[in-house]
Amino acid sequence: MNNPVLSENEIIDYHRDGYVIKRNFFSKKEIDKLYTIAVEDVSISKNSLDLNDQSGKKTKLALWFTPGDDTYGYLTRSERMVNGVAQLLDSDAPVCHYHSKLMQKEPRVGGAWEWHQDYGYWYKNQFMFPDQLISVMVALTEATQQNGCLQVINGSHKLGRVNHGFAGEQVGADMVFVDNCLKTMDLVYVELQPGDALFFHSNTLHRSAANLSEHPRWSLISCYNSQSNLAYNEKSSSYYTPVDIVPDNAILDWEANGVSTNDFLKKEEDPALQETGWEKEVEMAV
């Protein structure tokens, strides 16, 4: 790899703990531009899904597949993102972008995400290898315990896939199993500053509490897959299309349109959000 972005110790941390934090991964100027677009682009608000947690609070997310020629697409396709992912995936095949989601936790009303693994969702899309799937969360605002930052269970990616079912309108992990994990492994609050990035394994158990503060918590999560990792129940072609990498300076220096042309996902189109019989047996999401 020409430009590795993670040190050997950071790679070791990821494989041991199931996650690694890269501080100041994006500059203040880059994050200011990204957050302004997120707030002002009406296509994001128009295509945002409302998902209720078990208390009835709402969490919002906008999700799309193909990273385009826009500022968010440039972030997802940036050399630093793709090279960082390539260092961590268990594959020598090209890195592909599965989807990205803009998480919007507004003050006082932003709902919780229950304990879950990303592969708990993606298993239904019939991806074969969880070690070849990874998510990268980029903080657009400060993430603290007060405004519902991400929580992870250290080392939980080594457990394999945990059974998942519906809780409210979310899909979450079997809470008996999660409670036992919390007796065995450490709970970590992932507090981030704007521009920090969290790389985490698709089987890492994570959750976030409701935002009860006066401050928003917004973040972008881009999910990546190795081209060699086939999915037999996924209609999007993005997951097996190698990322068209752009230089890191594209975020600030290249002209870009809004995300209005992105292929946003609708809730009814995602097999992971379709409730079937067995899903009702277990009571859930970032």
C-alpha cells in the first residue's frame, strides 16, 4: 500500500478490540463543510428515515449506496478512508463501498440505538464473511456520554454473530446474551471530537443512548466490503464495485453538487428491516 494511514499498533488494537479510533482524521475545515451540507441539503431531510426506539423516541438516518461526485462521496472515496479500510479488512481484494448513512440525533428528541452488530443486519443480506465488512464512523459534531455517544463491548467481535430480532422499529441483539457479554467484557464509551474516526468490525456489539442534552450528535458512517465477499440477498451493485478513489484534497478543493441524486434506501427495500416470524421472538440500534 502506497499511503498507509494506520500504524502497526493501531492495526493490532483493531484486531484485538474490534475497533480503533483515529483522532483528527478529518480537519475542522473539512468537517465544517460536511456539517453545513448535512444541515442545509433538503434531499437529506426528505430522505431520512425515522426509527422508533423502545421508549418511542425517534432516531433519524439517511442511507445511500453509491458514493457520488459530491462532498460526502468524496469523503467516502477519499484515499485516507479507503487505505485505512484496506489495512483492516481480511482480504487482498479491492475495497468496495456497501453504503453510507448520516446519523442525526437531535437535542432532547434523538432516540437510542439498541445493542446490535452490523452483521446482525447484514447476515440477512447473506454476506458470507463478516471479517471482510467494516464500518467507519466520522464525527460531524462532538459525541459525548451526555448526547448519546456510541458504546462498544471491547472484544465482542470475537463472539461471532449473535441472534437479532425487533425491538420497536429497530433490530437488536438478544439481550440475555448481551447481558452476559457485559459481565465478561469491558463497556467502552466512544467519545469523539468532530473529525475523529472510529473503525469498527461488523461483529462488534455497539449501542447508543438517547440524546438528552442540548447539543446535536451527527455522524457519517460509511460501510465497506471486500469485493471477494459475496452477498446472495443484496440487490445493490455497490457492495461489489471497487471504490473509485479520489485524493484527500477533493473534499475541500473539488467542485461538488448536493446528494440529491444519490440512491437513497427506503425502509421497505431493506431485507434487514423486514419483520418475519422469528424476528418477533427477540426484543433493539448508533
